[in-house]
Amino acid sequence: MSEPDGALDAARAFVAAVAWGEHRRVWDLLAVEGRKTVLRIALGRGMDEPLAGRLRDGRAGEEERDEYLADLVNGLRADLAGTDLDRLDYHLDEGTPAPGTATVVLRAPLPAALEGDGLPVGTLDLRAEPAGWRVERLVPHVVR
């Protein structure tokens, strides 16, 4: 699944998993580099290094994994605070430079009285991996 449409499907699945609190699905949809990034951020915020290693290597116990992943989903929700995740439009950024990568722009629909493509609330950078498209990072555009 290396075609760009697969990236749109993966982006939709990722945001739906965040919206519905499907924390294991969020983890499954993160690219290898995405997992490294979120664990690096967690370490910077005080996560125990041995726990990060267990999570990275898939050796974490179910309870500690679920606790971390619930926190991860809550953090992703906070990044998109004020956005109705069920109503987003997804648009492939045609300017994606490297093969096997894609950027999907998340847009909140505008009221009917206004014309336009919607308000960009974030982007997802994705990478084609053997198992399909996976999210490398979320860049929120929401101002708090």
C-alpha cells in the first residue's frame, strides 16, 4: 500500500483512533520513527528510561503499556484541542518531496456562509512501511 490514497486512509484511521481513545490502534498506526519520537518526548517529560525501553522493544507489561498509551492519546487530543475530530477533511499535500512519504493536511470545515477549503488544524507526516502507511508525526496548527 504505497499509493498516496493509502496515506489518506491511514491518516483517517489514526485520527479516528485518537478521537475514540483506541490507544492500541494509535500505537499500531505509528511509524517506527513516530514511536521513537513520542518515547523521546515522554523521556523528556520524566518517563523512566527502563519503561521507555520496554515500550520501545514491545516488552512492557499490559498495564504499563495501556497506561502510557492512554496518556499518549490524551496528549494527542490536547494537541488538537478545540477541533471536532469527527468532522475533519483530509487533503494530501501534493508537494510531498520524498518517495514513500506523504503529508496529509487536516482541515476543519468552515461554516456554510464562508467559502473555502476549511481551516487547517494540523498535518500528519506519514511514511510507507512494509505493513502500510504509518504516522511519523502530528504537527498541530491549533493556537491555544
